[in-house]
Amino acid sequence: MSGPLAVNGGEKVFPENFGFAPWPPVRPDTGDKLRDLYMSAKWSYYGALEKQFADEFAAYHDSAYGVFMANGTVTLECALTALGIGPGDEVIVPAWTWIATGMAPAYVGATTVFADCDPGTFCLDPAAFEAAITPRTRAVMPVHLFGSMADVDAICAIAKKHDVAIVEDCAHAHGGKWNGKGVGSFGSVGSFSFQQSKIMTAGEGGLCTANDPALAEKISRLKHIGNPGSKFDASIPPQEGMLCKNYRATEFQALILLDQLHELAAASELREENAAYLRKGLESIPGIVTQKPGAKATVQNYYVVGMKIDPEVLKSGKTKADVIAAVNAEGAPEVFAGWGAPVYKHKLWNVPASGYRVHSSERAEEIISNRICLMGIQWLMSDKPTLDLLIEAFRKVMKEYSK
């Protein structure tokens, strides 16, 4: 489509009132089951649905144990606590992720150390991780971010060399496979989130995966006031010195997520197909480069689609923010700039300076400030004609805003 941009009064690429239904999709059959569950009055305390979901989700990700809990932040906290990490220890995290990844070490009294991202995948750069290691480093928390996977082969090799535990943050990667093996199964613990915007969601919820039975039991005790396992049993106390909390989830969340888990493979296939289609179309536009999927991703699940806008191709005075605003004006929803800052500059980051340090972040800072643009999960669940309109909106805007 040629002609003036919609932001300047021209005709929109998208039809008037185009939009997506709110995320997540709702299923009437799940609603019927929720009513039956409500009427049963069996809502919590290691119910049958919680156990079934934890077991099936863990198995889907090639892990032996799953511990279901309240959200994907306390999962990270419990993982670090179960690994014995606390004051005096350091935990390396990517400079670019949601603040929960950086807050988790602070919750257990450890120091958060930020390391730079890979410019192609946006995930933790293995070389930056290794360079940030000190004698105090006890763990690393790689994040499978947006629509890519951290290089777990390299990270695992470095962690083994330096005797550093791995807690995989898989909040964006439900169902992802690296070289045929499920995310969350490479380190000591995998952490998943089921918050409202996620690929699988029950509004809130989280789950830890593990393959070590002793570690899984510790995590289970930590989330349920010391209770040891898959049923309520207060007769066996936790180990001395382990302060346990109540981070239980409910049967309602487990039921919702079970139905989504049974549809995950088909939904993942659709998202992969649409991401590949979007990547091909967007990369035909000068100045746009899309986020690279994981190098060995055999199933690359997508939370959103990430891309970079090269500021060098833009006319003087035009920025990434101008491109996003103009694409939105063409009628495209769910196109945005992400979190807008590295973790330690986020407005919600309130860890005192003594509780963290920035080892390296130059690439993350540059990408976030000047380049990043994200397209929401609804695009990945749409059809090809809709994706064509999005590609055309970017093509129209970049043609007008490029030198």
C-alpha cells in the first residue's frame, strides 16, 4: 500500500476496528469443568489435578519431577533456596529479562550479577556469563527470552567447569525443545510461569522441574510450609535451618493448565509456522532483522516475536519509537517496545546498590534503547492474510522513515 502514513492522515493498512480477542483464549469446556470442580469443594492441598498437572508437565519437558506453586517468581526463589544459595553468594543473570529473574537472588540474600546478552538471540551470552564468574559465584539463571533459547550447551559446559548450578528461567518457553530435549531439564532446576500473558496461563501460577529427587523434595517442602511431598503429611519435619513458606497453588489453576497442556503441541506448531512466515516477510524490509531462534531449537516456542530496527537506516530525527507509533497508527495492535530498560534500570527495580552489580550490559543497553520491537503472541495465533497486513504495515512505515 502506498500513500501517506496513517499517522499523517493517510489510509490505514488494517481495516477499521481490527483487533484481537483478549489473551488468553477461553474454552467453554474448561469452564464447565471449573464449575464441577467448584461444586466438589476439593480446591487445594495436593489435589488429584495438581499432582496430574505437575507430573504431566514435567514429563513433557523431559524432567522427572514437577512442583506446582503460586507463581513464576517464587519458583525462582525456591530453586535458589533449595540449592543452598544465600548471603555471600553471587548469582549471574542476563542484563535483559523481567525483573523477577534479578529479584530472586535478592530474596535469598545473594548478590545479583548482570551479564550481557547475545545480539542475535537476546539471551544470556555464554562468554559474558563466564567472564562474570568470581569465587563467590554459585549459580547462573539463563532466560529463554521472547522467541529464542539461551545456548544451554555452552552454558552447561561453562557451569560444569566452574562448579556453578543452573536454574533455567523458562517463563517464555513452555514446550520448547533444544536438540530434542525439553527446556527446564538441562540445569538443576527449571522455572516456569503461568502468569496472565504467558503461552500457558491460569492467571497466575508457576512450576519447578527437577531430576534430582532430593532437590525436588526440598522445593516441595519450601513451597508448602515444610510438607514433604505429594500429600499433606505434617509428621515428617524439614531439615534443620530450612525456613519453609506457603506458596501453594490451587486445583482451579491446575485444571485450566491441564487443558492447555494437552493442546500445547498443536499450538506450538502453529506459532513456529507463523513466526517463520513473519521472519521471512519482515527481513525482506531493509533495516529490520528478527530475533534468531535457539541454535539447536527443535521446537522453538514463541512468547512473542522480537526484531531489531537499525537506527542507521532511519531518517534524521526518526527513532524506533516513531516506527512503532506509526505501525500502531496503521491499525496494528500488540506491537510494542517491551520493558524499555535493562533490569537494573527498570522503574520497579528496588534492590539497593549493595545487592547487585553490573558486570557487562553494553549490547543489551544498545538494543533496548535503540532497536527492539516486539509483536505479541496473538499475531502468532492468527492467519497468513493477517500476518501479511502486519508485514505491509512495517514495509510502508520503513519506506517512509528510511533515508
